Amino acid sequence: MYKILKKEKIGPNLNKFVIEAPLVPKNYQPGQFVVLKVDEVGERIPITIAEADKNKGTITVFVQEVGKTTYKLGALKSGDSISDVVGPLGHPAKVDKIGTVVTIGGGVGTAIVYPETKAFKKAGNYVISIIGFRNKEHVILEEEMRKNSDELYIMTDDGSYGKKGFTTNELQELESAGRKMDLVIAIGPAIMMKKISEMTKEYNVKTIVSLNSTMMDATGMCGGCRVEVGGETKFACVDGPEFDGHEVNFDLLIKRLSTYEKQEKEALDSYNRCKLEE
């Protein structure tokens, strides 16, 4: 069992967990993820590690309540335990000193791009960060991103905080102003990563994305997380999760993300009914 040392609600349907998992931080690098199971009969869900503390033996993850399992996890409290934490999994991000790096996070994707922002800054790069949210209520990790960025731009769809618009709008402004960009890292909703990759391909700027394809066993055996990159089939869990954004077939990714929508809705509806009957 893995103890939840701290559970904090930080936004609408968004929770921050600090979990005791001593073996995971020993080998963790930015860009990697873990697979969690709430209980013995629960499903396995992949969650990217936002922070890892080797001394304390803890990992920090941000989990958005979108389906049955994430709602079950959100119902837990500090002091409760979950049955399994497996990781770190996936290839770590390739972090080098290359010049000016633009890191872009969309919504909860900000929790994924945060450790990479910190790593690229520590490596001596000039880091420009753009993070986008639905509205002010959904903004997360502002201070952490500001601390590890030379420039930080916050975007909200409705203009309730920061600048009104999308992350793509700010990226366009940077390009129009002739700003130097040696690398773009974009992590968030698939449609956001698609739009950014299309833009940066025109700018001739290398772009890395982290793919959120549906994972089941996270070992490459089930094939559930397969994606098309450069015309070849890849598995996000063992070949990724990070890939060249200019090579990803985003249309196929978006289509596959909706494969189990019906089953996911039925599972969540059943879970909510059971809770009402308790």
C-alpha cells in the first residue's frame, strides 16, 4: 500500500497528491510517469510525475477528475492509501543547454511541463513559458512556473486572468516579434499540441510533445496506447511519451482518444449511482 501524505484540492475537479513511494524517486527524471491503482480491483491509470523527492521518498502528482477511477482517487483523503504505484515509466525528457526554450502547458498539462521547465532552466537555457487555462479558477503552478522561467505568460480563454486567448495566440505573438526559439515543448490537450506543432513546423522550430494516448498495461504489450509517428506505429508507454510533434498523426490520436467514451461514461454513471445509494 502507498500512503497519501497530502491531498489538496487546487481547482475544480483537480487534486494534488503527495504519495509515499520510496523506490520511484530514486530513478525518476523529468518527463516520466507512474501507473496508479486505487484498489485491488481498480483499473491502472498513467499519471505524469510533477515532482519527486529522493530524500523524503515521495512523488507529487496532479489528478483531474474525469472518469470513475480519478473520481475514486479524488474521494480519498490525506492519510488514506492506494494499492499500487508503478514507475518511473517511459523515456525521460532529453534536457540539454540549447539556447532559448519555450515551454507550453495547457490546463493540467502545466503539471507535466513544469518539471521540464525547471530542468531546462537548471541546464542554463533561457526559458519562456506559456500556460493556458479555461479561467482564473483553473490556474495552477503559477509561482512554480514563474520561479523557473525567464518569462511567463498566462492565458485564459475568458480573459479572467492574465491575457485573454489561447497559448497559440501568445506563441504567434512571440514569432511575430521575431523572438528566438530553439525548441518548443508543448504538453496539454491533443488539439492544442496539434495546433502548436502545425505553427512551429512553419516556423522551422523543433517541437516536442507528450502524448496522452489511452494506456492500459503501460508495458507495450496491450497495444492500447499505439500512436502513429513519422508514418510508423509507436507505443506511447515504452517509446514515449515524448515525440517529435511534427511527426505525430494528431488526427488519429484524437480519434483514438474517443474510443472508449461510451464505456467510460457508463462506468462513471454507475459509480455516481452507487454513491447516491450509499
